[in-house]
Amino acid sequence: MNGIYMKNNKICVVGLGYVGLPLAVAFAEKFNVIGFDINSSRLKELEGGYDRTFEVEDDLLTSVKNNITYTSNIQDTKDCNIYIVTVPTPIDTFLLTSETNPDEIIKHQQRVKTNTIQIVDKLASGTYVDIRTALPNIKLVQVVHVIDGQSP
């Protein structure tokens, strides 16, 4: 690609962790970059020229500050035409519970913030609906106990 063509592009780097930040800074040495991340305290640090992960030296962050805009507002990225996504691979976190009361299961999940609930005992009719309604983005896994060929 020639330089004139690239100068007309607006680059967005999504995720400013140990992969995204060095990449965004490298692009910002030559191009205008939008650095998007959901962690607003991280963005404030970066705007101040400080990287708590020490992936990018503070003087380098300061040297590109006129070419990079940090944001947690997705609307700020709408004019970009190149998007580079550098977010972590999702990892399931489990809450293994023998609790059968839906309110207690919901409270427990909200306290520990897992993305999957593994239920080990039979739940009363309607309990799944209650849990699913309260926690729509949480995966539910039901453990089935098989003792013998006669097990329900």
C-alpha cells in the first residue's frame, strides 16, 4: 500500500492490553489512531502518558499523543475504516452449585461474577426460567447423575 492511500484511512485498535497498545502506538507513529478499550481508568492513564503494564515506555506514549485518541465510547470509532481487534480469548468461569433456590443461585452468581453456572441437583419446575430471566447472558449447565440403567 502506498502512503497516500494509508493516510486517508482511520485505524481503530480495539483492546489496549499487552498486544493492542504496542500495536496502536506503532501505528500512531505514522497514522491517526483511535484506541478503544472498555476500561476507562486505563484510558485515563494512557492519556496521561503512563502504561501500567510497561509494554510501552512513557516517553513513547507521550511522543504519539497527537496521533492517538483513547476512548471507551464505541460511537467514536464509527468513522474508522480499519479495525484491528486485540481482545483476550474469552475464558469460561464456573459457579458449581448444589443450591436449588433460584434467588440464592442468582445472588451467588452476582457475587462471584462467573459466566457459567453448573447446577448439580435437580431444580423445581420454573427455576430455569427464573434464573434465565435474571441472568440472560449466563450459560447454564445441568449435571446429570447416572447411577445405572434405571436412573431418570
